[in-house]
Amino acid sequence: MFLDLGLHLLYEHHFAGASHRSVTSEIKLFRNLGPEDLMRHAALLIPDPAAAEQIDRQRWLDTWHHQSAFLEDLIAYLFRPAITVGRVRDVQVLLLAEAPGLTLGQLVREGTTAELRSTLDDPTVSLQTFLQAALPGHPLIREATETIENALLGMWASLYAAVFPAYGIELRPGFSWGDMARLFDTAIEGALLKARLHGDVPCLDNDDNVLAGAIFAMLPGLCDVAVGDIEHRTVRWPIRLEPGYQLALDAMLPQPPGRSVGRR
């Protein structure tokens, strides 16, 4: 509960009014996350007075003893892989269900729209991005970011290795599905940056979002598919995921949905 309140308070403080406040130090960044701040926030958010009273200074001190220990747990809680992996898993489940009825062009458009929207609409991603920019050298943030990125690259590479062959498409020599995942991930980051700067995902003159356009441009160089064939190529064989795909997801998602993994 303390950690959830801390993240909510951090989000409210730095994203209120849809304008980010400037941050010049870690102290200013976390200045409103002491036990008294959390108690006041609990009183505002929790309708049950008895439950709100459980958020007290002594309980906080019994758990963390000092602010730096709480902040370390807060960062670890925010960047736990299960959150991001779960979001991407939901997008991939949707794509796997829809792919048999879509052309490859339609699947790219559906997939890029779903991934961009799910990312932009997630306040957790906003907080993660904010802290990554504010504290780029923080060891916990750097380590957690690398763990999450590696997990997502593996998930997308596994999906591409299953979906593209089902459309009768194979990689060109010299490329791997991991290469495809890294290239597409770089394009995603660029599209997200533009969307955050301008308030929405930019589109090309043909109305495709920029991420879909980038993928359409890259595919012929990565795979044995012609530009004109992307729009009309349909699924030819069943989509078969690697046997370890679900096992890998289970390992990254140890907690049932909604269950806290923090100390308190």
C-alpha cells in the first residue's frame, strides 16, 4: 500500500496539469514522498477511515527506517518486469487471435496501434520514462531497464519467429528475429517520443502511423517479401509459438494480477 501510494503521489506531483515540472536533483524529485506525505495522501484517496489510518508513520519506519530505503523499494516496485511484460503479453495475445483473419498489412497496422496506445495510456510507463530521463545514471533504474528491455526483445522475437513464417515469409540471410525485434523497438521508441512531444502519434500522408510506415519500409530488407505483397499477404499455415514462450512468460509473471509485490 505504501508503495502504491508513493507511485500515485509521484505521478500526481509531476504529471498534474499534463505539464512536467523541472527536476534538478534526486532530492527535489522525491521531496513529497515522506511518511507524512503518504499519510495525507491516504486520507484523501482511501474512503475507509480505518483503512487510511493503517498508513501511519510508525508502520513506515518499522518497514524502511529511512527515506533512501523506501525510495529504493519504490524504484524496484515501479520497474518490476511483470508490469510491462503483462501489458505486452496482452497486446500479443490480441495479435495472435486476430492474425488468421488479417492480411500482413492489416496486422502491422493493428499491432502498431495497439502497442503505441497501450504504452501511451499506461501511467506506469509515463513514470518509468520520467525517472529514466531524470535519473539516467541511477544503478537500480539502469539495471531494471535493461532487464525489461531484454525480456521484451525476447518476447517480440519469439512472436515474429512464429507469425511471419505463418504468412509464408522468412528472414533474409544475415538477419535474426532478434535483429528484427531490436530494429522495430528502436522505431517504437522514436514514435513514442514524437507522440509524447506532440500529444498524439504522428501519421504519414497515407494516414498510416509513423511506426507502421517504418515497419513497412524495413520489412523488404529484412524478409523475402516485396513491398507490394505486404498489403495482401494472408496467413498460409498455423501460427506455432516456440515451446518455451509461455514458460518464459510464466517466469516473468510470478504474481497474480493485482497482487502487490512490495514489502507492504
